[in-house]
Amino acid sequence: MKSKLMLLRNSLILIVTIVGFSINSYCQDLIPYRVGNKWGFADDKGKLVYEAEYDSVGVFERNKTLKTYGSMVYKGERSTYINKTNKPIFDANYKNIYHIYREWIIAKDNNDELRLFDSSLMKFSDFTFDDYHAEYDFLIVEKEGKIGVIDSKSEIIIPLEYDQIIYTNFNDCSINYDDYQNHKLSDFNLENKEGLLYLDGEKLSEDKDLLLAVVINDRVTKRVLKLVRQKIVEDEDDEIYFSTIESTEAYSENSNPLLEKISKKENLVFTECNDKIKACIYKKDYKYGIYNIKTNSFSELFDKIESISNYNVYKVKKDGKQGVIDKDFKELMPIKYSYLSVDYKSGYLITSSFYKTESMTDSKYDYYNLKTNRYFIKDCDFLYGGYIRKSSESGVFYIAVNKNNTIFYVNENGIKYIQK
């Protein structure tokens, strides 16, 4: 069946509400481990804990709806959601589990019907549907060729009687007036006054999402306005990753006699100094360099320098390329990378990329550990999945990579979670 929900791809999506930002928990004890073409799980030391029996697995993350850690695993045509004891969280009556946006959990039963998990009842709803399109606070669902909208409790917001739904949400109480005119409202008066939305003269609550839907079928076209309460989830078990940035002091001409003397003699300006390692960043002729106070020596000049204060090293840029050097001007990472970034969760793992050849079509990734001052893996095709994760509160960070056309995981110490 060709789903009519494919028609929604061109819908305009703007979202209205104030969203509280929280960093996802990366606390896990088990890391996906590859053996040939099968997957299991290992500990942070690289020791296989659960045998490789799955065709594909996800990482263990805390599910806010279920309030437990779980991983999506796939075997043949079936998918399920397991806990840390390698047991399915849901019973065998559901042959496929779909995990969406962390909050939505949808199961396909043995009759090939879809059901939504109701977190308030901690079970799957009796309401069934054939297909869906997930949004933050509602599902657009299809059943027997007709489309409607349900909420997280499977309660119907817009009846399942339409051939098509074109929906618009409004973000930060702002309106794209071109689209507003295209969907000219005649059933109600919607106004934007100084960034706030008013419906028929009444201010809309900030803890609700506005869903404007143009619903279409063969008999009638009409507009529906619904307010959908936003799910604000505060998870006290979520870990917040942060790094304590060591303060640096910008020296004025009068703050340090020695530096003042050097500044005048060399015709430069010191912009940032680190007392711990006795080194400063200076500016001269629109370029930047590093001055080592202990050795009274100057580095070459760069287009840009940023201090990575916790590890007393510097990210430098020259002629469009980036690298990392220390206070003694030693290259820790050569100045050859087109992209170089310190991971914000760890504060010490660096992701960098460069082009292998002049054709600029074969970008490679290297990963560097500032704690050990060495690469823990090089020449990867890409950062698979885009995330650096943590194995446990006291464990190690790890990432998924693609190298030599093989996807596997590796941790910050270079331990690879793969067995050929």
C-alpha cells in the first residue's frame, strides 16, 4: 500500500512553544560489539558480554517514556527493544517495535496493525492504525485509507476521515505571513501582537502547541484549529556534561611590566595569557602567535588561535587549514585539517576531517585524545551517527565509525569493538 502520508513531506512545519533544553543522557554500561556481520554487546574494556546474535543493534540509552535503559535490536524481519539483561522489554505479541523521538513507541502486532504505547497506562493502546507520521506532540495516522491526528494517549484530535492533511505549527509565536496568506483563515481570527499569538482576541497559552490543519477530502475542504499540550519532560536521571574552563587573563599594557616591555619592543598586543603554563596569545599585524614566557620564544604567526584551556594546548588556523599545537609550539595534530572540533561532552576528544586527495571528494576523519595526546583512530570515512557517547558514569567515551567499508565502534583509548 502506498501510504498517503507521503503527501505530508511538503508540509510547512513551524512549531510554537517554549522548549526547555536538556542534554541527553549518555550513561551506558554496554557498547555494541561486531563479530563478522552480527552484533552483540561488550563492556568498556572490549570484553564481549552478550553474544553477537543480532543483525543490527542500537546503543543503550535511557528511555524517558519507560524510565529505563534500552536498546533497539534487529533480527531478521523483527525488531524489539531490550533491557540491559538482554531481555525484550515488551512481550512477543509484538513482532516489531518502533522507537521514535525517544518519547514515541509504536509496535506492530502479529496482525500487522500498529499500536501506540500509552505511558500513563504503561501499555499499548487498543486503538490501531496502518501508518503514521510522527510530530513532537501528535501523530498523523492513517487507517483504511483515511487520515487523522491522535495524541500520545491515542485520543483523536482530528477524526480519521480525510484524504489529506496539510498542517502548520507556529514557532515562538511568529508567523510566516506568506504561508499565512496562502492558508487564509476565515473560521477564526489569529493575530500576532509583539511576538505573542492571539486567537479571537485571547492570548494563547505558552505551554500548548498550535496545530493549524487544512483537511481535505472529496466532499469538503475545511480548516481545523487545535491546541495540543506540549509534553515537557524533566528527567532527573539525565547526566549533564560540562567541563570547567580554566580562566585566562587578558593582559593590558599596565598589568605586567615584562609583557608591557615585550609588547612595545616587538610591536604586538597580548590578548590572552595562561599563568599556569606561562604562555600567552599575542596579535601582530592582524595575525596571531604564541609567546612562551619561560623560554622567551615566539611561535610562527597564524590566521587564528583558540586556547583549549583545560589541556593547555591551542587550536590554530593557517591558510584555511587547522591543527593543534602545545605551548612549546610542538604539533600535536598537523595543520592539515579542514574541520577540527573539541567534543563538548568530553572536553578532550577532538574530531577532525581532511581531504585525502586534491579532488576534495574523499574526506577522511581522525580522532584525537587530549588526555593521552595521541590519535585513537584515523582514516575513517565518517563519524557514523554523529555522536560521541559514554559507556557509564565512570567509563569511557566511544564512537561509531566507518573504516574500510566496515562500521564498528571504538573507544577513546583505541579499543575496537569488532572481531573479524
